[in-house]
Amino acid sequence: MVSVHAENDAMIAWTVQRLLDRGHTAPRYHAISHPRLAEAEAVNRLIAMAALVDQPIVVFHVTTEGSMAAIRAAQTRGQKVFAETCPQYLLFGAEDLDKPGLEGAKWMFSPPARDATDRAAIWRGVRNGTFQMVTSDHAPYRFDDSGKLAKGPDPTFKQIANGIPGIELRLPLLFSEGVGKGRIDLHRFVELCCTNPAKVYGLHPAKGSIAIGSDADLAIWDPEKTVEVTDETTHDAVGYCPYAGMTLTGWPTTVLSRGEVIVDDGELLAERGRGRFLPRAAGAAATPAGLLVPEMDPARNFGAELR
């Protein structure tokens, strides 16, 4: 499986340099430095290259309506194009970077957060099946000289480490904002977070399924429990949480791994070293679709075998 974070680097580099040359160095300009066109162009180019050789692909971190439209069109043609987005692209906007001093750096990730129009489009894609997965893109940096501010106390947006913590709140965020607010149903939530990732990455049916012979990885959910997110809610040692201030409805109370209770009412019970490495072969998702463009089809290219 070929998985790609698709953005046009030349377009981004050109925009970044113009911003810096004009003294626009604050974190908010990170949102401007990655044009929407840079993402949409790269996604279209990726889809075309994959079509040439009939290669299944996953497009990571989709943030724009234009990118989503290209993915949807390729899927309609029967091309194996899987797509992923993240909670930050459903919940944050460029305005979250526009804070005093360097505070906006806490919301710097790439591609950057967009605007309400793009967020609404991405939610549509989550609902209608354009996206197969909602993952975290977990990239934790502390807000100090060991992380975000490693280049000094007064960095430009280009010198600030990109990424936010997200792995621990991924499911509660999507449950609360998706299921709880009627954007998706419970079945779609499970598909996006559990079943589809296991299928795309060759872990199904051991993972992503409740069945005899599967691994009995289960999260027991309290759909009514509310949690006020603070900087201390999560356990990633980052020191801040970009979702602090949100109230989430719906929370996992018990977690089982391979049938063993490893979290109960917020208490970690797992023993160090109980994890297992899972070797994976390419699954059905990575099998070519059998769609040959004319130049690659011996029946239409005078018999040349190019694949």
C-alpha cells in the first residue's frame, strides 16, 4: 500500500519565502503558507500517477474540498483511492493560529487548519464514505525549547515544529462531535475508527472485528459521560492539549486488549511489555483494481507489456 501526504512543495516554498520576505513571521501565517491549491494539485497528480500503474493508494491528511472532490471522482471511476482525515481538520480553523505572541504555535500542523467551508466539506466526506479513516496524525511536541520552540524563543512560523498530540482523544472527539451531534451514526463511527483501518492495512479480521477468532480488542463506551478537556486530561507528557476547553460527551470506560482488561474506569492495568508486534502482508485493499489505462493495456497498446 502506498500512503502519501500530498502537497506541492514548490508552491509551498514559494509562498513561504514571499511571506518571510515581507516580515510575516507569526504562527498565523503558517495557515497561509500552505495554499489549498498546493494540496489539491498534489492529490490530483498522485491519483493520475497511481492510475497509470494501477496502484492502490491512501491519501493522508485531506483538508480541502478540492482534494476531496478529486478523491471522490477517482473512487467513482473504480480506482482504489482510500482517504484519511483527522479530527483537527474537522474542528479547528486557521483562526486558531491567530493568537498573541507564539501561542498560535500550539495549533500548527501540516497541512494547516482551513476554514468553515472546508470543514463542512470534510464532514460530508466523513459521512458519505469518501473517507475510509479518521486517524490522529499524532505528532506531539512540548511547547518549550525541547519541542515547538527548539529554534529559539523568537522563531518564524517556518522554524516552529509542526504537529499536535491527538492519539488519546481521537475516538472521543469523533464520537462526541460526530455521533453525538448527529453528523454520523454509531456504525459509521466504528467503520472509520476501527474496521476500515484494519482492512486497509492488512490487520483484518484479527483486528477491527468482533468475531470468533478475532483478538477481542474492545472499548466499552459510556455515551452519556461528559468530560471537560483540560491540559491535564491526556497522558502524552506534552504539557498542553489543543482541545482544552471542549466538553466531550461519550467516553470509554473499559478497554480490553486480546480479551484482557487493560483500562478500567480510567485506571491503566496493562503490564509493560504485553504488546505484540504484528507483521502484516498486503491485504485485499492493496490488490490492484485491474483498471488499465490504454497505454498500459496490451489489448490497446499494440501488445506492449509495460506492467
